[in-house]
Amino acid sequence: MSDTKVQAPAGIPFIDVTREFEAPRDLVFRAFTDPDLLVQWLGPQKYEMVIETYDVRAGGSWRYLHRDADGNEYGFHGVFHGDPSPEGFVQTFEFEGAPGHVALDQLILTEVDGRTTVHTHSVYQSIEARNAMVENGMAEGMNEGFNRLDALLGRLVPVA
Amino acid sequence: MQPTNLDAVFGALADPTRRAILARLTAGDRTVAEIAAPFAMSQPAISRHLKVLEGAGLITRSRRATARLSHLEAAPLRDATEWLAKYQAWWDESHGRLDALLARLQADPNPPPDRTGSQPTE
């Protein structure tokens, strides 16, 4: 059972991911901005994450890569915009396997009663670019009413 | 074999009538009249929905005598679920690890780092 909600409306190249954590916002912000902490959670465990640069300030750049067990590397890089703060930050995001396809990611952190909601809003240049991200192994993705859709797919797929 | 147009698939699935039509077709091929029967909707309206489903590759249509049969195509639905599952899995696992990290940090603000499989470079 997943707590992570993923929404990607049909026809608009957006993706929204939300999840609530049992932790104060400052700590969540640290986990997103301290490279020593970031490598401990971003991406599936099967990838070794290597952070080359992570300069969290307006105009600061970042680059990291995920390396799989076969030694394949998937690089990502971008630039931070605005003043990163515990309320969140804005960054560009480019998968090096698809140069020129740049997403704009906004991280929004809100704290209520010591719990923090992490919301990432990603804007892609096109729907094709959004979908291609997922095809390439990492990604961003999906639709309003997905619970209903999941239920539908659950019914349909075993029959097919 | 056409590659699945995921946006067309999700656009087609966004409508409850079209989802209901697909669910009906899991029981087997149907004519427009058979599909329209349980809906308070004219056959031309149902035909328009079938056209959208056909455009997304979710159904194919064939003729048998005078009737036009609609047939559910499984591949685009499977592609759409796999696409979603892959994306969801990536974030589920990341967030699960973040959850565990936040719990460790709150138990001890300066724990020895968990280096299983991840090393930052200087």
C-alpha cells in the first residue's frame, strides 16, 4: 500500500507527487538539501547514487548520477532558482539521456502538527517529454482519478 | 504494432462511460447496440465513445454480417499500467527510504550515515 500520490492530468504536461512524513519541515528540508542525506534516500536502493555537485542557492547548480549493478550510469543535472528555504525550492531538471528536455520542478514543503507534506510539481516541455522520462527508467508521472483507474485496470488486466 | 500513445490512453480512460464500456468488453466482443443497452445514451453517442477508444488503441472493431463488433485490446492497458507502476515504484521506494532516514534522524540527530550502496563523492 503506497502513501505516495502521483497525479498527471491527461493533456497537460504536469506531474504532481505528494507524500506526508512524520517529521518537522526543517528536517525534511535537510534531507532534500544535504548531499550526505540525499544519497541515502533518493532513488531505488539498487542504484548507487553519486552526487557530483549540489550547490543549494539561487543560481547554484547540481549534478548527480544513479549507477546500476551493471555499471550503467544515468546522469541528471540542473540549476536552483530563487532562494531555497524550508518552504521549498525551484530547480530545473534534465536527464542526460535526453538532452534539451528540461523540466521545471517546484518542491513545496508544508508542516502541520509536526508532520510535513512534500509536494513536487513538475512542468515538462511537452506531454511526450513527460512520458519519455518514465520510459527512460526514472521519471515523473500521472492522472486525476487514478484510484478509480487503478481499480479499473485491476479488473481488466487479469481478464486480458 | 503501434507504440502505445499513453496520453491518448489516459485521455480515453478519463471518462466514466468509456471505462464502463471497456469493463463490458472484458466479457467478450459486443455490437454497438449491446454496448449501448445498459446506458441511458443513444447509439450515436456510444459510437463517439467507441471512436475515442479505438483512436487510443484500446479497442479494435470488425464486421460480422451487418453488425460491427468491438473488441478489447489488452496491450495499451498493460503498457499504461506498467508505465504507472514503474513511476510509482520509483517514488514509493525513494519515499520509503526517506521515511526511514527521517525516523533515524529524529532518534539521533547525528547518526552514523547509512552507506548501503550509496557514497557521495567530494
